[in-house]
Amino acid sequence: MTPIDEIDRALIRATQAGLPFDPQPYARVGEAVGLNEWQVIERFSRLIDKGIVRRIGVVPNHFRLGYNANGMTVWDVADEQAERLGAWVGALDFVSHCYLRPRARPDWPYNLFAMAHGATRDEVREKARRIADLLGPACRASDILFSTRILKKTGLRLAE
């Protein structure tokens, strides 16, 4: 485990709910923890390089953007091809996240998961057809689990 110092911990706490909506967000974060903008950027770069922070990015609320039909597409793909095919599916511009998970047979045969967003369920179904075309004969079965509401949309939170 890579230790972080109290300044790194303060930076993570100051940003774990998101960056300030400001033309200079890193300067605002720096003001909150006693650093300048470039020190904040350097520390975050180091935390990313060490794998402590995976990335800094926008996490949109798909519902507020008009994507009201969000479906987790699930796929039963051949295990020996799953990693390669999953990388292809994850690269699609309409897939927000894609991952492999163990099956739970006999009830759950799916091992590849890909979240697709659309304004309508038909749009998501069309995107699922595009994924199916990409997977080809390696795919044995699939389904779409449509979201009905957002329960949680945050990452890990450090305790105070």
C-alpha cells in the first residue's frame, strides 16, 4: 500500500464530491488546503501516476442530460475471447463503462457488462444490437437491465 501524506489526504477530501465549478478549479482547491494551483496539479499528477487516484473527470447525470433510457447490457461471451471483446465494446463511444464479472450459473450466465445510454429504450436497444454485431458468434446470450433511478453516483469517500 502506498502511503499518502496529510496534504494529499486533504486534497482528496476537498475534491471527493467534485471539483469546484470555476474557471480555475485547482486554484480554488489550493486555497482550501493551503497550496497554489500548480502544487495541486503536481500532487494530483503524482497521485495518478502512483495509481492512488485513477482519473479526474466529469461524471454527468445522464438523466439531466436527456438520456432517460440507460441500460446495462449483459452478455454471455466465450471466456477465451471475453477480454479482447470487452476492450472493443468498452471503446464504443456510447458505452460509459464496460467490465468483466464472474458468472453465477445456473441463474446468471453473463460475464460481460456494458452500460449504454439513450434518450429512449429503443435507442438503447439499437446500441445493444451494435454491440451484438461486434461480439458476433462469441456471444451466446444477452439482456438489457434498464435503470429506473439513480441510487448513488459517487466514488469512494475518505472518512474525516
